[in-house]
Amino acid sequence: MTSKKHTVRVTILNEEYAIRTETSPEHTKDVARYLDQAIRQVMSSGMVVESNRAVVLAALQITSDLFEARTWLDAVKDSIDGLSDFVRPLLPPSKRAV
């Protein structure tokens, strides 16, 4: 069963967009605000004037952040798995579920 789609109006670089999404309106607005801030940060660096280039550079930075977060999450999962493997034999047999 799919969630009900909402139309959410967001503003990015002073342009309004109507986004159809299954996520909550608050989440969609937060994402749009984050993107708007990332683009404006690139533009405020003074190295980029064209908004289309700023959008691409902001998208690359956000994607890089996502990849770093995924790598960190994988490392955390590996650490938890290692800790579980270490602790499991120390537990009573009835608590050693895999």
C-alpha cells in the first residue's frame, strides 16, 4: 500500500516549485530549504555566478556528504557486528539468538 501523495510548494533560489511527494510536507520543505542553503553557500563563495553551475556544485557537495555518511554508517554497522560477535559467546545459551 502506498502513502497518499501531497503537493508541497517550496521556494528554491526565489523560484516556487510544486513538488508531488509521498513524504510529509515538513520533510519536503526541510529538504528544499537545505538545497536552497547549499546553492546559496556556493554562490556566496564568489567563485560561481551562474545559478545553474551553483546548483550542480551544490548537488555534488550534497552527494559527497551522502557518500561519506554511507561509508561511516557501514563502518558503524561493522563495529556493531564485531561487538555482537564478541559478546554473543559471553551470554547464556538461551540469549544467544543470531
